[in-house]
Amino acid sequence: MKDMKKSMFLIFCAYIWTKTLLGLTFSPFTTIRQVTRRPVLLPVIFSPFIGLIAFFIFGRIGSFLINIYGLKREAIALLLSTVLISIVLWQALLIYLLISFIMALWKR
């Protein structure tokens, strides 16, 4: 019975994390507003940063395991740099929205 409660809790946490992350992807303004009302969801805002760390770790592992030369290497570099810039800008947007909502709550 205790294991079932633990697994249900993990499934529920994964559901809430995924739902909030999808909300941050498609409607960041609305989701950040909801997160400021429920501070327990605050770590979800830093998911792009966690993804960025994983991106660098997997990139280092891939660079040791795979050797690519020529035009393919340039294409992969273009793809990875685009992903890097996108994640950094997305994280910056989320932090900006979070700070603006927190400042608006303090003014009330």
C-alpha cells in the first residue's frame, strides 16, 4: 500500500511538472502568473536551465564518442548553437516575467 502511494505521488508530480512545463512553452505569461500564486511550482521555471546543463553534459559525451568532419560538423554546430541560443533566451524570458510579476505583487 505504501509503495502504491509513493508511485502515485511520483506520477502526480511528473504530471504537474509536465503540465507546467508545457504551459511555460506555449503560454509563458499565463503560466508564470499561476506559478507566482503557487510558489511550490517555482522550480519548474528553471527547467530550461536544467535542460541547458544536460545539453552540455550530453554534448561533451557525444564529442568523445562521435567524430564528424566536414559539412556535417558545421551543420551540427549550427543546430547546437541555435538550440543553445533558444534555451538561453527562453530562460531569460521566464526570469523576466517572474521578476515583473513578483514586483507587481509587492506593489499591491
